[in-house]
Amino acid sequence: MDFLRPTTWEEALAAKADRPDAVPIQGGTDVMVEINFGVRRPSALLDLNRVAELREWSMTGDACRLGAGVPYAEIVDRLGGELPGLAQAARTVGSPQIRNRGSVGGNLGAASPAGDSHPPLLATGAVVEVESRDRGVRMIPAEEFYRGVKRSALEPDELIRAVHVPRVTGPQYFSKVGTRNAMVIAVCSFAIALHPRERRVGTGIGSAAPTPRRALEAEELLAAELDWDAPLDPALARRFGELCARAAAPIDDVRGSAAYRVHAIGVLARRTLTWAWNDHLGRRAA
Ligand SMILES: Cc1cc2nc3c(=O)[nH]c(=O)nc-3n(C[C@H](O)[C@H](O)[C@H](O)COP(=O)(O)OP(=O)(O)OC[C@H]3O[C@@H](n4cnc5c(N)ncnc54)[C@H](O)[C@@H]3O)c2cc1C
């Protein structure tokens, strides 16, 4: 197995263009598990850890540009204000060891329907920045990035450089059901982001369909019926939960049944909307 170690982004793109078979490795918390279990035996590994810019983040105009290799621990410690939904999700990933190594870029690269980054990226309207040496940069909205179970829109010669998460303008929440409280892959998960200026609520469903997905009908319901100046109508919150549950298309597996997941998504959706709404009204009163 060849081991490629670029030190700059340009070198990394060149290496991927010349060796599209090379498997990128950032934290290695997915890649090394697959190699150790014999699921994958790549002809080459492309180690991105020396590419310093992948570990950087910055505020650019109306978005936070988060380098693909920023580890979860740093998102939790330093970006709770800029990326509240993603930071909540990051807090639930694996263990401290996994959070020190694992990254959002790696979560996107793996494109597992159960990845915890995906629901907040969908709810906030994030955009994935990918690049290839020969075709340049592509900006892919998160909802177009996920193409199937562990399949994404990434081409073999492309690398993920960053995600652009719109500047936070309202409350955001992430909630996850697992078979225990830590070190657990989601049975299902849900993220919500309020966008008060646009009078819009974004959603993201995790681990309850072949890909992470938005609950579009539920979003449309709130866009049409939510009174942004009033307490949340419990009947509306219930209908929102029902439409989110209807947007799920889960399977039965070792972690949970499809029926349980559908039910749980409805509960998580109603609950996170209520938390976010209480914050929204609290901020207005303050
Ligand atoms: C014990 C344990 C617990 C875990 N718990 C959770 C959990 O609770 N929630 C969760 O979501 N995940 C969990 N995971 C899975 C894993 O930690 C996450 O998916 C993590 O985000 C992967 O990031 P990484 O940097 O380690 O990726 P890597 O393993 O380095 O890479 C993952 C994939 O992304 C590709 N890739 C990496 N960087 C790039 C790039 N810049 N461009 C293109 N492709 C790239 C790789 O080729 C590979 O296909 C767990 C894993 C373990 C071992």
C-alpha cells in the first residue's frame, strides 16, 4: 500500500488527480476501522494531516468556513457560538479520543446515513466546498451531497476542502437517540435551525432513511402557519412532528426497528422545535 503525504492543498489535489484510487485519510476513525476489519484494502492512502489549511476555520461574509479536517473537539471547544447545532452534534460523537481525531470532512467523506454532522448541516443550509486539480472548485449544497447509503456527490479526483455554514441568526438544536448515552451510533437523530429573518425553519433527519434528508413538507407547514411573535401552538408542533416522522424512510436493523425510528423522529422534531421556540421568544423578550 502506497502512503502519500502532501504538505500543501495543491500537492494534495495533484496527488488525488494522479491517483484517484488513493483513499484520503484525515482522522482515520472510519478509514482505519475499515482497514483493520478487512472491509477495504486501498492501493494507496492519501494522508491529509500535513495540509494545515484543512485545520483552519474563519468567518467569511455570511458564513463560517470550517476546514474539512477541523476535529470535533475543536468545534465543541471553540465554535459553540458560531455553529451551535453542529457543536451539539459534535459533542455526541464517539468518545474524547474519537472527537480529537474525527472531522466533519471525514463524516462527509464516509457519507453514512447515521453520521451526526449531517442533520445540522442540512438544517442550517450548509454548502460543501470540494475541489479537483483539473476542474476547480464546486460548491455543493448539503442536501445535494448525499446520494445514497455511504455514497456522495464527490468525484474520484476531488477532495473536500471545507463546509460553509450560514451565520447563525436563530436557535439551533440537535438531538440523538442511541442505545446508550455515549459512544453510540445514532438510532436516529434530528436537527432544527430557526432562521427568523427569513421566517423559515430548517430541518435535518439522520439515521432514518438511506441518506440524511430534510423534512420538506414539515418545513413548508411552519413557513405557512408559524406566528413568529406568539407562543408555539401545541397542535402545530404536533403536526410538525407528524410530518417529520412521515419524511423518514428507515429500515429495521440491529440498532432499532423502522417503526420505532419513525415514532422517535416525530418526538425529536416536536421537542427540538419547542426548545428552539422557547429560546426564540426568550431572546425577543430580553
Ligand atoms: C469508536 C467510534 C465511535 C464513533 N462514533 C461516531 C458517532 O457517534 N457519530 C458519528 O457520526 N461518527 C462516529 N464514528 C465514525 C467517525 O468517527 C466519523 O465518521 C468521523 O467524522 C470520521 O472523521 P475522520 O476525520 O476520522 O475521517 P477518516 O476516517 O479519515 O475518513 C472517513 C472517510 O472520509 C474520507 N475523507 C476524509 N477526509 C476527506 C477529504 N478532505 N476529502 C475527501 N474525502 C475525505 C476518507 O477517504 C473516508 O472515506 C465513530 C467511529 C469510531 C471508531
